[in-house]
Amino acid sequence: MQRSVQCLTNEDQPSHLCHTDLKPEERKTCRNTYNCELPQNCKEVKRLKGTSEDGEYFLIIRGKLLKIFCAGMHSDHPKEYVTLVHGDSENFSEVYGHR
């Protein structure tokens, strides 16, 4: 795992006044590699988990953790569907210039 560690003022400006011995680690070895290297697609789910069962799995998509439904896991090219939140207030889209 890797993260960016910076010393900042209360106004989020860079500072050199932080104590070095209080600085957290920037790199750390993963103990559980599955959590550190989540799959990016359903094909990787099959390989990493050794499963051919359709269902919802957590994938890293463009750096974000999303719940994706993997369909056709028995095939060589499973399909991926975004799991949407239930309800009109959370599940909607806007298309500008179109009705």
C-alpha cells in the first residue's frame, strides 16, 4: 500500500514544521493482498476467486470501489453491470440537450 503524506498548516498550505518522528509511513506491506489488489473486472474475479457464480462483487473502477453485478461468469467473457441504489432520490440521470 502506498499513500501520500504531507505536512500542512491549518490553511492547507505546505509546511516544514512537522516533527519527523510523528510522520506516518508512506508505504506499508499488505498482509491481505486480496484487499490491496481488488479486481478491476469480472474476468479478474474469476481468476482471483476461482468462481464461476454470477453475482455482485466489489471491483476497483477508475480508482473507486464499486459494487458490480457479474453475469455470465461461466463464460470466458463475463458481462459487468453497475448495481444502482434503489429509489428515485438516489438513482437518476441527467442528459443535457436531450429529452
